[in-house]
Amino acid sequence: MNGRRIRFLLALVCLCALFPFCLPKASAETEIGKVLTTTSYTPVALMDAEEITAATSTNGVYITDYEWYDLFGGYPIRARFGTGPVQVLITLATHDGFVFSGSVDAYLNNERAVCEVSPDRRSLTLTRTFDPMIWLPSVMKDPGDEYLDEGGLASFVATAKYAEGFQWFACDPATGEVISVYEIPELIDIASDGVQSRVNIYGVPAWMDGWQVYCRFVGAFGVSQDSARATMHVNPVASPEPSPSPSPSPSPSPSPASSPSPSPSASPSSSPSPAHVHDFPADWHYNETTHWRECACGERIEQGAHSMDWQVETPATRKGPGLERGKCVICGFEAVRELAYGGPSDAVRLAIAGSGGLVALTVIVLLVDSIRHAIKKRR
């Protein structure tokens, strides 16, 4: 074998060694052709924008930005929705190993949304316009009955969502007469924090026994909703009877066994017990499915299902499932769940590996055959 042929064979061996590195590698990135997103509510006039959360159920995708905008002014909505059209903007990104398809379809609450994919196909922005609905105020808590003594304190509390005003009324069930609590000739104290309204009536007279009190919540465009009626049960305090004046008579001779009788004294009237006023702390109570705020007496308000924001903690692989951690954006409840693997199956991987091995085997056989043929020819 001459030097030229030996150099040729050595070059061929080097080429075969480099051949596997020159083969185009199969892409490990999974294309996402459909994105599903949801919001916990659709906009309602007088609803706080912060009450609405956003989430996605598409594997390999997570939300990076979320904002509501007023279409008339173009500014972000930081407080309550009005009655004009609004637009939501949601930005999503992909985890490693995933990219958006160039023709991806984006849906928000099962309706197609306008979307735009970034040049590297790792980010997507979707938008959708809504006309806020007009709802009646939703009463979450009705006032409760009050039991008190004459001259005592009656306190009533009611809460409602989607309300921008309120007014308390009192009704005489005997005549059906309804008056504003401001017309009651006693001391009135009313307070509200936008959702909860409280009225205190001091020095309740006995003639208001059986009267009913209720709150009227006023929403958008003047629509209103009344709470249930609470009854005042007033216990009249009996006045002490005066002692009768003794008639003049001759004084009897004192007897050794006799002793002066104590003069009757009027028993003091019992002081009215203060009525319970609910106090709902800012801290949340929760279980695995719901959350709520609770008064020390056990009364609950704002009870609802969790609004979970899920984030991938450990990506899933073909060897095992991953781990996804979620947190309720309202109460802070946390949970974990398994994340199924969405990559190519083992059969596809074996097929790719098998085709590459077949090419390499063919090259090696041709190389060995060429070397044997050269040795035989030299002999």
C-alpha cells in the first residue's frame, strides 16, 4: 500500500469519526400551537380590578405580565371598573424546551383573542376587549336581629359587592310605614368602608319594639338591592313603684320583740348589655378548596374558591413527572401537583437513535471492506 492510499484511508477514518458530529441534531423544542388562558371573572361595573386574576392551563407556558386598561383614556385601571369598554393585556412566556408556533392560536375564556409572538417565539402577548356588565349589588351579609333593653344600643351590619352607595331604613310592621333611620329621634351613628355598612341606634325607645331595619345598597346607574330585614326586640324596663304613705295613727307602745321594719328600696334597673358588632380581620382563613374572612363569633364573609397561580418548579422528563407549585393570589394558600411530561415518546427517540446508528454502521462496514481490499491487493 503506497503512502497516498494510506493518507486517503486515514482521512476517511477521520471523516467517519467526525460524521456523527456533522449530522443535524433533532430539535428538542416542542412547538405550542394553541394557548388557553382564563380570568377568574369578567369585568363588572364597580368591581375592583384587583379581584380578577389570570391563569393559563397550557403546558410549558406561564404568565409574566397582566394588566387591565381603560379604552377611553388608555390608562391602567387600578381601582374599580366603570361602565365603558376595557381591554386586558396578558403576556406569556415558555419554559425551556418549548416555543410558540408562528401561527399559534390564543384563547381567553374560550374566546379567540388577538395575539402577537416575539421573533424568538419565546414570548406571546394577547389582548381582548370587554364591555363591563351591570349587576345589581350583591348582598353578602344581612343584618341580624337585636335583643336589647329599653334605652340600649342596637347595632346592624350589612355587606355587599358592586355597590357605590347605601341607605338605612326602619319599618313599623304594624302600619307598614318606612322611614329613614335619620328620622328616628334618637342618636344615630352610621359608618361604611365601601363594602361593609354599619348603623348604630343609641337609646332605643320602647315604642320601637318589633320595628325592622334594613340596608339599601345602590349600584351603577341607580340600580339597588335591599338586604333582609332585621327586627329589634326591645324589653321595656319597669319603673319602681313608690311606697304608700302611712295613715296617721297613734303610736303603739313599743314592744321588746318589735323592731323597725326596713323601708322597701327600689331595685336598680339592669344595665343594657352591649350588642355584638362583627369585626372581620384582614387575615384570611382557608382550607384546600376555599377561603374566607371570619369574625370571632364564627360569622364568615367573602367566602369563595381559590384563584391559583401555578408555576413550574421541576420540569417533567421522560423519566418521570415534574412538580408544579401554586399559590392563591387572594389568601396565600399554597399547593403542589404533578406535571405530566409532554415531550417526544421513547418510541420516537429510539427511531431517531436507530436511524443514526444505521448510518454509522454502514460507514464502518464500507471502511473495513476498503481496508481489506487494499491489503489483499498489496499481497
